Amino acid sequence: MMFEIYTKEVEIKGEKYLLRPLCGRFLPKLYSVLKALNESKNNQEGTEEEKAAKAFDSLNENTISKLHEIGLETFKKSYPEQDEKILDEFVSQNLLILLEALITVNVGNSDEE
């Protein structure tokens, strides 16, 4: 293959999902979420896991909406045959679990297909 497209596998409740990256028009939203997460995380004490959890807790409605949109669009691209309503519910229920995989697949440096 001429172009290498990075993917990311994530496991949720024993099921594995292979995520494909979004197109570039979603990058501003993704980087806005990353900026908010980093700002919140850097202003906290504790382990990296504790900082990440506290950072997510301190996000505002707008940032969480962007993160959900990124998650939904990633799953729509990765599983185009699935009903959007089901994907929306799945992403909503698993947003915290999906956080790292969503960022990784859309920034790069993840598992190969």
C-alpha cells in the first residue's frame, strides 16, 4: 500500500474495536479538546491517572460535546454499516474508556491495520 493509515484497537467489555482516524476537518476540535485536557491536567496533583480523571471532570460542556462528536464521527468512519443511533449510544456510554484511543488514532502513532 502506498499510504500507511494508522488505526487503534480498543477493548471494551471483552469486545475489540478497530478505530480509523477522522479527516482533517475535525482536527481543530480535537486539538481544542487536547488543550483543555492538558490545561486541566497540568493544574492538578497526583498520579498521571488521577490527573487524567480530574482533568476530564473539570471539562466544560462545550469541550465534552466536542469530545463526544469526535468519538461518534470516529466510530461512524470505523463502522459505517452500523446504525448512527446505536453508535451514538455506545460512544456516550463509553466516552471515558474511549478517550485515550480516540486521541491516539486521530493524532497517529497507533497500531497498524
